[in-house]
Amino acid sequence: MNNEEKYFRLILKQLCKMYGVDFSEYRQSTIKRRLARRMAFTGAGSYREYLDMLQEMPQEYNHLLHDLTIKVSRFFRNQYVFERLQNEIFPDILRSKKEYDQNVLRIWCAGCAFGDEAYSVAITLVEFLKRKREKTDDYDITIFGTDIDEESLEKARLGEYDGDAVKEVKRGILDEYFFVSGDYYRVVDSIKALVSFTIHDLTSETHMSPPAGIIANYDLMLCRNTLIYFSVPLQERVFLNLFKSLNPGGYLILGESESIPKDHEDSFIIKNQKERIYKKI
């Protein structure tokens, strides 16, 4: 191992010590590319220089964590997924709930970034219930949005977005569920009340699901475009956590470039291959 690689490892070790996130198991090409971008911004010419900067300015660690985590997010990203939620997934889940005289509905949006997806799911659920002439009060609904970046979660809790984030939102939905505040769009309180945002590391070996969730019996889990940034062994660990957290008959939605590991293929029914929608047997 050359000196530069040693200092690269030391940077990751310090990040893990401070935030409990082990980036050494992420795809190294992605981590090095994002780290190089942050170093260029700060003017550091080597890993050693950047490590010295981190030690002199500990607040830089937070900026680095923010840059290393993935932040591609907008409301109703991949519209077809939300159409499937309204027309197929929610009807199936709630039909099962009524069959067993249950009213608890638990949803987990993993790697939620700024909260766009979690709020999109909440809006879609409310619209579905309205169509069925039902109300959210008829159910005990919990939607968790989790991420490893507290700065992103703070923005998610605020629920305020620029025009780019809502550019795919239909006008009727925009008028119903957002307030316009200058150049920004703020999610209405009734939708915000359905979603809880909390820090959670998907790769954790001690917590397989959000600690705030207490128990890990989810009816629907979305983990889109997150697994692709992990090494294969880490993907397998994360997926095992997701699998254990999902109810039998529950739905899992992955990103378009992701799929169920072969060891778990027999535990799921493929409901929509293109949209990566699976139902746990």
C-alpha cells in the first residue's frame, strides 16, 4: 500500500469513527471520485493534505459526508412506480389488511436523501384512499424516510423544495399538497405528519431497520438506486436486512439497475420486472 492509499484509508477510518459509516465497503471508484471533487473544492492537492485539513477543521467532515452520499432526488421520480403503487400495490396491501382485520400500515423509504420520495409515497397513498372514499385516520400509518446524512434529513423535515424538485408533479397534485413560498414549494402539514425522518445506516450490522421503527415489520419498502453503490458483499448484507424487515406479502421496490440476489430469488414473486417491484412470499 503506497502512502496516498494509506491516507485515503485513514480518511475513511476517521469518517467511520465520527459517523459510524464504513465507506471502505462502498464501491471505491465512486468514493474516490466524490472525494476528489471535494478535495478540488477545498484546494487540497493530496489525501495527506486533505487529512491535515480535516484535523484542523473538523467541520469539514460533515461537508465530506454530505458529498459522499448520493443525492439524486425529485418528486415522483419514475412516475410508473407511483402508478403501480396506486393501482396495484396499495390495493393489494390494504385488501390483505382488511382480510385479517388489521389497520397498521408501515412503509420504509431507505436512502431517502431530501425526502422527495417519502413525501411522494405519502401523497400517492392519500390519493388512493380518497379514491376509495377512505381517510388516513382509518389506518395507523407510519412512513419512515432514512438516510445517513443528517443535513439531508433536516431539509427533508423542512419539506421545502425548489422548482426542479417538483417539475414532474402534476398541477392538481401541486395545488393540493404544496404551498408556494416565493420560489419554493412547501409540503402541506397533513402530508408531513405522515412521514418521520431518521438517521439510519443501511449497512449496519447491529440495526437491520430504523431504530425509531422499533419493530421491523414493513408492508412496503423502497430502496431505489442505493445498492448499486455498495460492494457485492455489502449488497448481500444490506439486502438480508431488508429481507428480514419486510412482512410476508410485503412489497420491495428497487432501482432500475438493481435486482434480487440469487440466494433470495425464491423468496419473492416478480410483480414488475421493468420497475423492479417484488412481493415477498
